[in-house]
Amino acid sequence: MTVVLDACAMIAYLRGEPGWDTVAGMLADPDTQTYAHAVNLCEVYYDTLRVHGLRDPARSTAEDAIRDLERVGVVTRSDMDGTFWRNVGVLKATYRVSIADAFAIALTARLGATLVSSDHHELDRLDAAGVCPLLFIR
């Protein structure tokens, strides 16, 4: 199985929030390939800084969060070719999702993967429309 984690799924995993165990199970499964777009990792980094502040220890916490995700096998993708970013723009305009979610959805489509999220607010309508396979962790 190939999955793409959005920021909500990664944050739930890192903080032990509801659904973290679902993400942990995927990360522990040797048959599951786990990816995240760099834009979604930026969201995790930013959110960690927002919660902990910009002091040096907080920056260390944010760096540790990204390293922890890499250590458990989350592969960073930085796709940004013309076809990809145009697809992101179409997704954003069509479904009025956040730009970061549009990146996650576009990467999911590119990889033929399943998007893993907890963000029903943004993604329920895309799930109903069959835009990409979705797995909600809560």
C-alpha cells in the first residue's frame, strides 16, 4: 500500500492525538510506503513552532519532529514540475481546499496512493466526489 500523510495525520502521530495509532501502524508496516509533500512537512514544522514559540528550544522541537518523521520512514517528496503545480492549482480552484491540502491531494494522485488525514472539514466533500482514495484516522 502507498499512502500520503497530510499535516493533520503527521501531527496526530507526533502528539499522540486520536488516530495516532492508525498512522503508527502504517509506519510500522513494511508493505506500506509512506510519503509526505514538503509543503505538508512545512505545515508540521510551522505548527510545532506556533505551539512552542520561536525560541531556540522550540526550533529544536520542530527540527526533531521532522527528523522523527523521516526516521520512521516518511519519505519527503518535493514535486514541483509544471504538470504537478498546475494540478495543485486546479484542485485548489475546484474544491476550495487549502493550498497545502491541494499539494497532498495532487501527490496522492501522482503516486496512485491513499491520502491519510483527520481533516473531515476540508476533505469530506472530496471523498464524496471520489477525487482520490482517502483514509480518515478519526
